[in-house]
Amino acid sequence: MYSVHQEWDPLKTCILGRSYPPEFYGWIQQPHVRDLFERIARETEEDYQAIQQKLEEFGIQVLRPRAMNVSFDFSKGSPFPPPMVPRDIMVMIGQTLYTSWYIGDRSHHTNFSSAYKAVRDPLWPDCASWEEFNQLPSGIRDECINLHGFDQIKMMDPVWQYEHIVNDIRQQGNQIQQTYPWLNGAMCSKIGRDLYFGTRNYNDNVQLIQEQAVAQFPDYRNHVINTGGHSDGTYCPVCPGLIFSLRDVPTYADTYPGWEVIYLQNQGWDGLPEWRDLKLKNNGKWWIPGFERDNDVIDLVENWLGHWMGYVEETVFDINMLVLDQKNVLVLGYNELVWRTLERYGITAHVVPFRHRYFWDGGLHCITADLDRPGPRLDFFPDRS
């Protein structure tokens, strides 16, 4: 059975995201814009393959979601995002996989494309799976497929994208449970008996989240940290006693007493003038270097792919690391302070590529999801009640 109790126990099984292939972007009319996105698609998968190879060198089993592999029919509406960041919709805590966006038999009806809503809302309450959909009368199936492009809509559905992975998790004997929207791997740090949850916005109701966390996890000590966004874009517990953090985070004296906190200097995006130019047009959600002033690219992303974007300011590569075990971490680049600190703790950093992370808004932690880190649940703060 899969289990995860600590962030640094040896990683044995994980999910690695997937993007759409170059063929998906055949609907883009402007040749230079289409060429750009086809190149991004090719290079993104090349980098995924490099990351997978590095993970497998450490004996880690890598599972990947499925994604649409044909050109999107633009007449059906805006395309839904690819399964790039599995950690944003799931988290393994103990031996249970919790999902804020259900990937089991049914899926929420929120934030989908207009084409998805037009087909799924009236039909799906009668279907518990795609297999059940295939058992519907042929007339209904044909109408969905021929009039609404249901086959393409299926390939943008998390149920279909993660179906084989969900089956694997269930075969291990694990339970899958739908839970609160704020509960996912990007918002949760698992430190043995202590769970730390971030907030999506600075004005979130911290007390309510605390109450919900206690109700969900009565056997843990639960802490809510007002990160105002994904906590894995704010700080990273690398091993017992060590945290890397941004400068704008409050003290850790209460949440991680006695731990060394390394604040990284000069990591703000305001140090990138090209990004500042684009921020005025897209509110800092994404960045494709070299195309800050290309209005064709900006218009395409903002008008048709804007719902793919997160908020790239919150993801700093030195923070968004993937810990493999207590002696090895994956990072996306070099930082002298990070290197020196890791060496003090006997940890080796391994650099892997992810060239278009500024567009996809996802670091190494985001584009993966831990499924199995064997080891008992420990208590790192035994003095707590």
C-alpha cells in the first residue's frame, strides 16, 4: 500500500505531469504563434523525459497522466488545460489520497470550457464512468460525439487523464477521498504528526480552515500558515531541521521551532525587467521570454488560454524543489547559498531542465505528486501536546 508521512522519506512512486503535444496547436492561425507553441510543446516533453530519466536513476516509479494527442477543434470552445501539475489536485497523506478536484468516478462541474458544460452537465449525472457512457444508447453517444466533439472533451477530463493512475492506486489498497478545495499537495507539508496547510489568499478564513483540518485529520497536529498562495512556492522543508524560504514569510519560530530557516536573497521577479514589461499586460500570470511585446502571442494566451495560467510570481525555482530522500533533491538551477547550505547537511542537488516553467507556472514540486514514500509516521516535535 502506498503511503506518505514525511516529505523527505525516500520517494518510490510519483506522478509526473504531461502537456499537449505539438499537434494540439494546429488550430492557431498565425504561423509564428503556432510555431512558438509547437516548440514549447516539444521542449516541454523533452524536459519531462529528462526529469523522468533522473527519477528512474534513483529507482523511482514514474506514472504519467494522459493528454489529448490531436489538434483541438477550436469550434467547440476554449481548450481545457493539460494535466501539467498533478500536485495541484491531489495529495497523499498517510495511506489516503485526498483530491480537491475529484479524479475518481465523478468530477465537479466548475471552471470547465463552454463546450464541456454544454455536453457534460445534462448528460453526466446518468453516467458514473466513461465505460458507462459507452453503454448509453447509440443515438445519445453519436449526438455527443458528432455534434459536441465529446471524444475531445473526454480527453480533457481529469477522470480520463488520471483514470489508469487512480486504478493503480486503488489496486495498492489505498482509499481515495474528495475533500476541501484548499487541500492539495501544493498547499500541504507533511512533517510526521504535524500537517501544515497554506491559504489560497491572504484574506482566507484561517480559523475555518483550521477547524476543517482538525475535523479531517483528528490524529494529526494541524497548522494553517497564511501563505496567500501555494505554500510550495513559498517555502520548502528539505530535511529535518532545515527550511528554505522567501523573505516575505513570517517567522517560523512557532510552526517549526528550532529549525534553521534560510531566507533566499534577491529572488523576486522584479529583478527581471522583461517580466516587468509583460506583467503590465497579464498581471504576472505567465511569461514566455522573448515574446513580452508580441501582441499576437499575448492576445492568444489571454483570450483563449488564460484559464491555463496560475500566478508565476509565486513559483521560485530555488524554493520549488523536489526532495528525493534525505541526501538528494532535484532543482531547476544553481544558487550559491542553496548549494552551500545543502552541502552542510550532506545533501546533493541535481539540476534538471524545465525550460518553459515561466509559461506553465510550475516548478519541480508542482509538476509531480508523491504517491509513495515508505516509512513510519514520526513525531518531530514531541514537546507539543
